[in-house]
Amino acid sequence: MNSNFEIIDMNRKKTDLNKGFSLIEVTIAMAIASVALVTLIGMLPQGMDTMREAGDMAIEARIHQQILSEIQMADFDRLDDYDQMEVYYDTQGEELGSTKGGNSSAKGSFDHIYSARVSVPSQSGGTTPQSVGASSFSGVSFDGNNGVNERLRVVIMEIAAVGGRGSDFDWDADANRSMISTYQTFVVDMGQDFTK
């Protein structure tokens, strides 16, 4: 009985010696892992660009909504006050300042990352910004005639992630056109004047 025990033990030791990987197997595994790693590292810059662009789009949408809310709360007859107004924002889309009321101290400051320019073309005639073609504008009409709807105004917002170029950013330069996101919105006068 003692000899059977020793034979079984010897066989077990033999199989334990054959359980490792050969040098060729290890080399092939390392080659496969390195190809996968190089592929993943190559995708990082593209993923970072996509993430940055998505963040910019989200903040720009937030800025658009903030400005639009302010304009919608304003008196409809005073929308011309917002024409050519610039507003400056930080990295989170929080307002730093604007040109409304002559305060433009935030323009070009360290925190100034995003800029927004508002255009409200006149109903009696004007032009649209360069980012939407700089064409003449003669009001809005839905009936196909030349009659202008007095209760409807177009608001065009241009928003750009200007980064460190905030103080010398030119909205109308061709080189900056790809940085500008443009939003066009109609603002309607919902007030009813029954005295007329």
C-alpha cells in the first residue's frame, strides 16, 4: 500500500511540471496585448476631442437658453436694446459680464471662455450677422405678401468658445467662422392690447 502512494505522488509531480506557458505562447500573448493597447491609446485623442465638443455644445445650449429667457421676459417693444449685445461666460456657462449698459470689463479676462453676441434685426430693415450670410432683412411675413408681422421678431444668437482669444475675437472674420454656433429664434409678442 505504501508503494502505491508513492507512485501516485510521483505522477502528480510530473503533471505539475507541465503546467506553465512556453516562451512562444508568452510572446504571442504579449504581442496581442500590445496591439490592443496601441489601438486604445490611438483612440484617446479622438475621444478627448469628442468629449470636449460635447461639453462645448452643452454649455452653448445653456448660454442660448439663458439669453433667450432674458429676452422673452423683456418688454417686446424694447428688443432693439439687445441688438449687438455681447455677453461673456466662464467654463461652466456662468455669466461674467456683458456690453449691455456699457460694462465690458469681463471681456478677455482670465475666466472668459465663451462669448455670445445677440442680433435683433429691425423690422423696418437691417442685416443679419456674417455667420448667417450677412443678408438684408426686411421683417417676417407668413402670408406670402410683403406685409411685416409686427408681433414677431427674429433673434439671432452667435456663441463661440473663444478660450484665450476673448479680447481680440472678431465675430466677422472668416477664420473664426468654424468656432461660432448660431441659433435663430422667433420671439412673439403675446400681449393683447384691447384698447385699440
